[in-house]
Amino acid sequence: MLLLFATCLCCIHTQAADSASASAPPPVWKSGTHHLTFDGRDRLFILDVPPKLKPGAALVMVFHGFTGSAKDIRDLTGFEKVSEQHGFVAVYPEGTRDSKGKSFFSVGYEFHRDQSVDDVQFARGLAARLTRDLRLDSRAVFVTGFSNGGDLSFLLGAQQEPFVAAIAPVAGTMMESWAKVFRPAARISVLAVNTRDDKTTLWDGDMKNRDGWGAYLSTEAVMDLWVKGLALEVSERKKPSKTIQLSRWSTASDATEARLYALKVGGHHWPNKLGDRSETTAETIWRFFDRHRTKPHQPY
């Protein structure tokens, strides 16, 4: 598991004010590119803040894939438009660079054993800062991401003290190194999107580490961990389209649920839609998140 250490949130600035003093008052968070110093590292992120943001709004964190960027995932997913339409803040954090200069989020890949960055605590600290400064609902923090960002989404939901209310990993998985000790610590709902012909995040997993990422679970084993850990039962199976099967698990005791969109084809890509012709994948994910919002309470 990744080591936990104290969060250092300081020297926050926008690109337009890089030379501002560290003692200056906090900036007004607006849409655009920002930086903060965390654990001695300069961290970049992009914000989408709706024009008429209301107190108690939700925060959606969107994480890019290995070698990607904040701009890449923002352009790819289309959350900017959904954020404006539905009044939530979207943030797109950027990973750090590994020894080969490739951007990544630390989730326990075998070839990142030499890296000390703690992206769990970075995500936690960034969410806390934004919910406080923008007066968002700290119980309505949601995470999604693609590939490496999907893996991080699972990891954030698997924490002993999770700060997220629901997760939606796309082409993500759980590394065996931390999945083997995973037990859900909270009633976190999960929407997963995986493709059977994905050649990067293999549907059947790679427990023997043939591809060098490190051992990771199959899609069905990942869902089984969440379903059994949350004491859910199959309540629905349907086909939103000819190439997509949706499995849904739920319980009569509360609103917690798990959903798996199993795509027959599509490879290692963020799908444009999940079977509903009227909405994009980003819209489907937001609708899922919004469904699992708790009653708004006093923001930070």
C-alpha cells in the first residue's frame, strides 16, 4: 500500500499569478489552469467552474491515463459541458513524471517502485482545498478516470477512510498488491466501464504479470470484491446496445449499488456513449454520481 504522510498545501497560484507571494490571500478559483505545491512538488490541475456556482455543489475529479495530461482528459471526456449544464465543479489533476519522463498517477505499478509520490494524499488534499474555498459539499466528492486514472479511482474508493462518495473507473482495475487486503470501508457506489477486447487493461486481468505492470485482477474479480464487500445482489441485467451489457447489483437496505458496463468491442479507449443515444459517457457518469449524493450539508 502507498505510504501516508502529512498534506502540505501551500504556495497556491494560477498561471497568471505565478510570481505572487506565498503569503498572499487565497485566489478566487476560476476556470482554467492552476498550480499548487504539494509535498515539495509543483502540481498542475485544470478547473471547470460553472458561471453560477451555488454553495453545496458537487466536485468531480477526473484523472488521465498513463503518459496523458489534464488537458488530454478534459478534451477527451467532455465534462466541461456537463459541469456547466449541471452546476458542479470539475477538476482535472495532472500526474507527476516518472524516471523516464512519463506522466503517471501512483497506483502501485511494478515499474514505479522507485517513485515516492503519494497521489492518494494529493487527491485528498486537493479535494479538501477546493471544497473549502468554493463552499462545495464535502460529502459530494466523486472520482472518475481513464486507464491509470481509472486505477486511481478504484484506489481512492478502497481507502480505509475514503473521502469520495462514488467512483466511476473507465478501463481501470485493481492491483493485486492492495486488492488482496481490500474491504469496503464505506457505502461507496461503483460504476465501472471495461471492454472485453482491451489489450492494455485486460478483461481477464494479469495475475502472473506477463505485461510488466504488476499483477492485477480481472474485471469480474474486481466487481466481485465490491459486490461481496458491500453485500449487494444482482438486480438487473440488460443490454443498452448490441455491444454493451449492463449488470447492476444493489441492496434493499440502502441506495448503494455497483454497475458494470461491459463493452464487447472498443479496445483501450474512453467510449463516447454507454448505450443511451441521448447522452455521452460523461453525462451517464454524472447522472450516476448525482443519484448517489447524500443530502447537502454545511460546506467547509
